[in-house]
Amino acid sequence: MATRQIPTEDEVISWMDSLSNWGRWGKDDQLGTLNLITDAKRAQAAALVKEGISVSCSRLIVPEHAADVTSIPPLHYMIRAGDTVPAEGPGGTSDFLGFSYHGLTISHLDALCHQAWNGKLYNGFDASLVGSESKATVLNIDVAKDGIITRGVMLDIAKVRGVDWLEAGEGVFVEDLEAAEKAQGVRLEEGDALMLRLGWYKRRLEKGAPESGRPGLHAETLPWLKERGISLVAGDASQDAEPSGYPAIGLPIHRVGIVGMGLWLIDAGNCEELAAVCERLSRYEFMFIVAPLRFKNATGSPTNPLAVF
């Protein structure tokens, strides 16, 4: 086996330019890698529906204080509860839901305004266009208002490595991705969504919230993601291995991926039910559907991605 080449931090930072998609789809483009999902790709994805099985790829949202809840915990208040419903005649219930969803516990889609580098967002937009009062006036979640529908491919890295889950800080390399492709008889193609199972949500369900760190893609995979034309990466961790080993850039998949490449990410997903269906059907490709909330000028959205077989 060839010796794995670990890029230096200077090399990773240089990828902000060499892997850049700025201007590729025009100077005003706000879709980034979603441009790779063509009508033909959506039709290909729809043709994968054979059994009519639909599987959620989202975690259950639980109002809780836990070690990996890095911001305001989810809020859930009753506005009208059942104990106020009269014994006779009409009644009803309603509630309030609140989220600080960018983090490690709520399945969410990052809009391309979510990350910046040297004061710039994807495609050269100035970071100041996301203002305290105006919110995200460019690259916001509403650019994905028509939904993301494409061919999804799950690579079960934990299974291929023969473990229940990867540990915090463990990186996934190109050799892991290609070994999973070979083991599962699939190959990711331009416009596809990559669903990455590391067993991280399974670990949380079985052992509780991790105190720190997470497994994820190593920065070394970024050229591979660009070469393959991946439109979206979703996973049961939050994409970047942490600690990443790159202190200046911190989260290379988020920073180079979102800012440089315009790559869409779904963090804190759930692959457990999906993995069971994939194994039962011996099929690791499916129609993948993401429908974010149309919240004006938002930097992302909680989401419930669906895999349809």
C-alpha cells in the first residue's frame, strides 16, 4: 500500500484557491455544488425507487442539556395543552419550538453563508453581507428552496473498518472512502450526495453525549470530493474530525468545503436506520431528498433528510 500523504496546513489553506469553485457557475452564483445536480441526475435518483421504502436520516431533537450541546438547548414550550381542552366541544393544542441548530446534536443543513475565510464567503461575497440586523442577505438557505433531490450513496466506514463506531479525532481518508465503495459495490459520481456512517450517533445513543471531539473526514479528502463532483456531504458526526490537526483553519472540511468549493453539508445526521435498510437490501444507493425550511435570510435549517429505496 502506498504511504499516505498527509497535507500540511499551508497546503490545506492553499486549497481554498486551487480547489475553488468561485466563478465556475458565474460571478453571482449562490448554489455552489448544487449546480452539479442536473435534471438528469434527479431523474436518475427517482429511478432508484423500487421498493417504496422511505427512511429518515435525522436525529430525534430532544430538549436537553448535554456535553455536546454547544449553544442554546432546543426549546419546547406548550402554548395550549390538553389539560385545557374542554370535556365537550372543540379544543386544540399547540406549542413553540426553538433551535440553535448549528452544532453537534440537531440534524441541519448549512447554507453557504455559514463559513467565512479572510472576510469572504463562497464566490467572493463579503462576509458583511450577513449582518446583525439584515441577517444573511446572500447565500442564505432560501437558495435551496426547491429542495435537494439527488442520488445518495451511503459509505459505511464503521462497518468496513469492523468497529461499532470511530472514536473522537479519528479521520476518514480517501483510502477509507474507496475501500467502502469497493466493499459495497458502489461508486460516487458527479452530483451525488455522500452519506457517511461513522457510528457516531450510535455511540451517543449507547454511551451518552461525548465530552469533546468527534470523528470525521480528514482534510486529505478535499481534492477527492472536488474530483468526484460531490454535491453534498451528510454524516452522523459533523464532517470534520476534531481535533483536526490544523489549528489555523480549524475545520478544513467546513472552511475549504463551504467557502472555497461551495460544498453543501448536513451535520449531525443519523445513519442507523439507513444502514439497516441498506444491509437488508444489499443496496447502498437511493434517492436522497432534503427540504430545508424557508426561513428568510437564515444561515441554515434543521432538516429531516430522507432516503427512498
